[in-house]
Amino acid sequence: MIEIVNKPYSYTFKNYASKNKKILCLSGDLTSSCEVDSFRDEFPNQFVSMGMAEQNMMSFAGGLSMSGFIPFIHTFGVFTYRRPYDQLLASIAYPRRKIRIMGFLPGITTPAGMTHQAIEDISIMRTIPNMTVIETGDATEVESICEVADKVDGPVYCRMLRGSVPRLFDTPLKLSDIRVLNSGTDILLITSGICTEEALRARAALVNAGISILHLHVHTFKPFNEEKILDLLTNVKLGVITMENHLVNGGLGTMISEIISKNGLPKKLIKLGLKDTFAHGGSKQYLTKYYGFDAYALIKSIEKFIGQELNILEEDLETARIENVHSLSKAEAL
Amino acid sequence: MREKNKLNSEDIALGIRRRVFEHCIKNNGAYLSQACSSAEQLAWLYNEALNIGDSIMPSIPETFSGVPHINNKNYKTGAGYNGPISSEYDRFIFAPAHYALVAYATLIEVGRMAPEGLSMFNQDGSSVEIIGAEHSPGMEMHNGTLGIGLSTAAGIAYGRKLNKDSGDTCVFMSDGELQEGQIWEALQVSVYYKLDNLWAIVDVNEQQVDGAMSDVLDIGNIQKKINSFGAKCIEIDGHDIEAMRQAKNEKHKDQPLIILARTSPYKGMQYLKKRFPRLHYVRFKSEEERSKMNLEISKELGIDPIKY
């Protein structure tokens, strides 16, 4: 049974930031939603409430950095680049301020629909010069994020998980590293964020079906470890599948296709994720299935590569972990 | 290098106008009306109001040495022309980056930059850019996107309160950027956090790119708006340096201070009035226009016509 960790960011940030008075916790009116409410209550002098004013928050953070502080910005991912994109570039990215942006609700992890779902954040953030981009995929990675992000000499965007977070890994996140979760020779499967947990639901069924999968988990989109991908990509027989909680354009799938084309490799690529579409509000299980990037969609993609049906039924996959709509691990049902 | 206050601010303002005018005639165009409206403010800021140290940068600006990048270890902003960053000194943010030419002329007049610096203006490979960049003399950040200056200064001021710095943070702004919503977000936050170590002077020349603000997007009574946001807002004649001194001395405990300097976009160059409302960037359509303006305005500025 997989270990479920309750609000790992909450204690991680508190432990980390309370040791360095130069760190300031900024929140755009989403303090409990970003799990920094207990930090606010215990360390009010390091907390700066910015209200619902993201344009100001970005430039204000730039100013704090210019007076020697290290702002950690907390809000939903969408609010860090959609409205204040200009400020993100001029006040944070261009001058390489040491600002750590914690963006919550990645992709379809929220029933709050288009306005809350950051489905294009990786594609945008990774094309911004000077920006480092990290996505957390489990509780251990959430527990590493403050230390890893804060070591970066420049701005960092972190795609954050909150609430009940599964523990998949037992080693901390190392910037630009790529985790090898399973070795194999037929197919290279590359997943990130919540898609790694989702893909693992198919692991046993695929082993039973005799499919040899090389499974990688990516957490650092920039600086991206192209060499490692290239090295592992070269030897797989059938092709590559990427699975991301994001648009397939601009994110992980695109990054892999860039490596394939750059190196002239004869590899087929199937990109699972949102295919040039916005999503609507719903549960993670419903949305990943509806938009075709759940574990069953992965099975179907593998069938395409091997050219035959595997006769794996949905019930053969490990049970999906269902999160309650209302729980003590979340501030509101978002 | 000239000593602070050795010249009077009025003379510096005249020098700024003359220098920007000369540049405009020689280069067939410039942000000229901005020199008319803001010369007294910038002269007063650098000559009297700002508590800043001597420039720590070469008086002839270095050439462009790359944008901020992890591999560019020698990157420097242009802030050093405003002296070192230190707890007792004021920090100065120059918000309307298209006023850069006026800023450079000011740096020359107050002895922080060599006159040769202006010949590098808008030349390829130069740091003396047409829209003030972070690496341009006197600048510390990119303000080409209007509206981010006040928020940034508020962040600096907040940090400086935590650091218990005695120095203030000052922003030079223009009125057009008050149309940006971010300015009002910045005011909300500055008032909420009682940032009385933050102050701004706004060049209210009532002009923007498309013409007079009243025709483009009238923003009504600025003083009333800013006061109702809870900041201390004082309106003065922006060509009256004594009025600036008094405004700066107004008590503003627990409040940021915003000085609205009401100005004329053709102050000192009345001939420019003919162009109203096309004043944002002055360039000449014909040689006749150029030479006529050269004769008329040089007379007003008390100098010989510019040779070009």
C-alpha cells in the first residue's frame, strides 16, 4: 500500500524558511490553499500578505529581492504567469532575481476549471530565459523542493502538489536528475508530476503481459538533462511515450520530440496529455480518463506500438487513488 | 566631478533642456517634451532631494556587456551612477524609461556622467539605450513596461524597513502610467504596509503617446484618487523648485508620499506648442521645420543655433 503524506509542503516550507530570516513568504490571498497558513501564524514577521494583486506581487517581490530578501511566492500556478506575465518577465526573470515561485494546482488537479488549471505553465516557463522549472511528483519531491529551489542562482518556478500526496520515491529530488523507475528495452515511458503515479497503476499488468518498459520520471524541465534522455532513448526498440498533466504541446512531449529531431533519431513518439484543448472542472480520475492520459490510455498507446491487443482490462490496473472532495488536507474543495 | 549643490537646481534644469534640445536637433528627433516637463524635477532630485553617494561607475559608460545570464558573471546595472547601495543612502527608481535621454542629460549636468556619454545614445553596442535598460546609466531596472516601477520601489521600501535602513526609496514617475492598474495595486499595498520610507514625484505633463491624456483616456482628479487610496498626495507646480522642497518636507508618517508635479510639455520651449498634441516624440518632417525650430528654440534657451 502506497504511503499517503498529509500536506508535505506545509511542514517542509516551515522547517526550511524558519531557519533563514531573509526568506519572506508572500501569498496572493491563497495562504491556506497553498499550505502556508501555519507558517503565517507562527512566523508572522516573515509573512507578507499581498492580497489579490498579482501584478504588484511579482514586481514587489523583485523589490524585496533588491533589498536583500528571498521571496517565496505562493499562489495557484495560473496566477503566476497569466495575468502578471509582463511583471514575471521584467521584474523577476530578466534580472535573475532569486525568487522562488510556488505554483499550486498543476494541470487538471482541480475541479475549478479553466481559470484555475495551469495546463500551459511548463511550456511558458521553460521558454523564459533565466528561469528554472521544476515539477513535484510525490511527497518526497515536495519535501525537497525548498532546499533545491533555494540553491538556484536565479528565479525558479515550482509546480507544486498539495493535500494528500503519495510517497513514490525514497531519495530527495536532485536538480536536473532524471529518475529511472523501471528498466526495460521495448518502450521508453517518460512521465512527470501526477502522471507518474498514474502510470505506475499499469506496471503490474504490463509485467504480466511481458512488456519491457524503461520508465523515467522527470521533475526538472529546465535545466533539462538532455544527455540522459538521449542516452536512454537510443536503445529502446519500439518507441517513446510521454505522459504529462499538461498540454502535449510545449511541455514534456515536445521536449522529447525536440531531442529526437535534434539528434535525427528514428523513434516514434506518442504524447499523452491535453491535446490542444482546455479542460473543464472535475475530479483527477475523471479528467485524466476523459482527456486520455490515464493508465488505461497508456495501455492503449503501448498496444499501438506493439501492433496487437494486450487484453488488459481497466479492472486489471491497480485501483486509482480517489481523493475526497472535502477533506482536512485541503482548505476548500478546489 | 561637480560637488553636490555647487550649482543651483534651476541652472541644472536649464542645462538639461539645452542638452536634450541639442541632441534632438543633431539627431533629427528625440523625447524632447519630456525634458521640458521634467527638467526641474530631475535637477532637484539629483542636486538636492536624493541622499545618494558619488557615482561608482566610469564617467564614460562602458559598452553593452550582455544581459543578465548565468554565464554573464560581470553583469552590472546602471544603478552605480546613483552611488553605492548602502543602508543610509536613498534608493532611486527611474520609472518612465522613455525619459532616458533626460536622465542621461541630468547625469551629465550633475557630474555623474561625461558629456561624451550622450554621443553613445542609441548606438549599436552601447549601454546608453533609447529606452533606459537596467544596464543604462542611472537605471537599476527595466521600466520600459510602464507601471512596474512603483511596485518595485514598494518592495524595496518594505525590505528596507525590515533591514532598518535609514535611507528612503524614491520613484520618479510620469502621469501616463497611472492608467496602468498595477500602480493602484502598488498604492494599496504601500498604504496597507504604511511605507513612509517610500515617496514618488510624478511628472504630470498630461501627455501620452497618442496625445493629450484628456483625449486618450482622461483619469480625472489624480490627487483626489491617490489621497482616497490613503497615501499622502500633494500637488505642486512642477517647475517651481521651492514648491518641491516644501512638498518633500510635508509630514507623511505611516504613509507613502506622492508629489504630483504639474508641468508643461513645452516649458522653456514655447515654440513646441505648435506641435500640440503630438509631443511624445519630436521629430522633423522637413529640413525647413528642423531649421526653424532650431532658430526659435535656441533663442528661447539663450544659446546659439545648434550646428548639425
